[in-house]
Amino acid sequence: MLPTLWIEFLAVASVGSGITLMLALWYLRSESQKVRDQALALLHANTWNEFDALRLPAAAWPILQKHFVGLTVEYEWFGMRRSEQFGPVDTLGQGKEMLTRNLAVGDITINLFVWQKRLRGEQRYFAGTLWEIFVLLLQMDLWIKSATISGALEQSSKALTFVRHDAKNYIQLVSLLMGDIGRLQPPGGQEWSQALAPIVKRMQDVVPMMEARSKALLAGLGRGETESANKQALDIAEVLAGLAEAYDLRYTIQGSGRVLADPRVLGSIVENLLKNFSDHGDPAQTLEILITTGPSIQIDFTQINHRLPDAATLLHLFEPFWTTSSAGLGLGLYQARLQAREQGGDLSVSMPDTQSLRFHLSFPSATAGVM
């Protein structure tokens, strides 16, 4: 009798265990399908946003928030910085487990901070899997961005080889024309003299500087882009004033100093900055230039501009091939920052208020260079 009872008990227990196991498997299968669908949703979101690492976090958060409390993303994008936060602020960091990740490719760095819900067992595993998929997608987007830019820069470098000769001929022609303009005198008639005198005076003021820039550019084209002239001690206020006059900008310059730089490279950097203000700034406003001396020379360019782009657009300011102008290549500021760093300085930007844009350009001091 006793063995029979044991057999019946074991049979019932086996059936119960089988049912429990089936329910557990059904539950795990159901949850894994949910995570699979969420992973596919992340993939689709990345595709719909054109593999843009800047747009992916916002698109992914509605999916991630099923497993996480909050997400903070810090960008350093070609020298520009911005942070985004997703999720209610009052829940961030209150005893929740935080996961961090740092992604860096070329001139782009992204720091991720995510706060995980109080999860146990399989839910914790599923959340971790989804998080890793999101991070991998973000990393992939950065690789795509880097490869695209590298390919475009390589093609631009090849194209430069073909246009260098034509550019040299063009600059020589412009130099000859400027020489003729520099010798121009108003005609004899009094009315013509009065009308043309200011124009001729302005041309004669600008032409010497333009002739010097033409000679420097010709020398640079003859050497090639990879070669550089010897660095020289240059009066930065004089360089700034000459180029600002050429771009017909309203400007003021405070301070003075001598920088140690390649004249051709310094001229290229300043031209790119002033051209940016000329093309995108407010012509009614004065460009204020402040020169501060020290171990390095700091030059701050500030202009009030009521048409400033939003923070998301400003993040792309130094990104190569990114431009809001149909006529631009999107290389001017990227090139200026790269050249400044190669000369031992730097170029950055800030917004002191909602209606001002300030560029910060630094160069080694000629005094410090001599010492």
C-alpha cells in the first residue's frame, strides 16, 4: 500500500513540476519575444533617423524606458559640447543602479549614464541585453560618421591636387589686378573725383594686405598643403584689422600682442572666422575683438546676433562637410580649428548669452616662443 501511495505522490509531483516548467518556459518565451520586438524597434529607429548618433537617444528612449528610469547623454562633437537628459529628473540617482559607457571615435566622444529600475533575475538580463544593443547601435553610428568624413576628406584631398594649379593661376591674375588697382587714381573731373575718391582710398588701403595674402597663398600652393613655412612673430592686431577691412565688417579691436605662427596659416584661420561672421552674422552689429596676452595669446571674437541657430545646430559648428548654406562646403571652421591646433593653439566657441556668439582663438605668444 505504501509504495502505491508514493508512486501516486510522485506522479502528481511530476505533473505539477511539468506544468510549472511549462508555465516558466511560456513566460520566458513571452518575455524574450517582447525584448526581441524592442530590439527590432531600436534597429528601425536607428534606420529611420539615418544612423545619426545625435538623434538616436531621443528616438530610443521610449523603448528603453520600459526597463530604465533615466538616461543622460553627454556629447563632445568636434569640440562642441552638449548634454541631454531623458526621464523624470527627481528619480535620477536615488538609489537606482547606474550603468555607464564611454564611446569615442575620432573627434567625437559620447558618455552615457543610465539608471536601471529595480529588476531581478531574467528581467535584469533582458534589460542588460537591450542596453547593449542600444550601445552597439550608437557605436556603429559613430563608425559610419567617421568613415563617411574620412572618405570625403580623402576625395577632397585628391581633388585639391587637380585644382591647385588652376588656383595658383587665378591668384596670380588677382594679384596683377590688385597691383593695377593700387596704382589707380581718380579721373580729372571734380564730380568724378569726389565720387571715386572714397572708393579708391578704400581699395588702396586694402590692396597691400591682399597682395601680401596672395603672395603667401602662392607660396603655400607651391610648397603643397603638407609643408609649412617657418613660424614668425606676427602682430595679431595688424593681421585682424587688415582682414576685417577686406571683409567690410564693423569691428573694434582691444588689446595687442605678437603671436608665433605661420603667416599663411594664421591668415587662413582668421579669414575663415571673419568669413563666417560676414556670411552668417548680423551686419548691423559690431564684431568686438579682444586680445589678451599671457603665456599664449587669446583672441575673442564676439558679435550680437539675433538670428543664432538653436543648440542642436550649433553642435555641428566644427563638423566637416556640415553646413546650412547651399553654397558652402562646411569645411571653413573645421579647417580653422585643425590649423589652430597644428600651430600649437586652439579654437572653440561659446554663447555668453542667448543672442551672442563668441569664438575663442589662441596662439603661442611670440615672447614665450623666444624664451
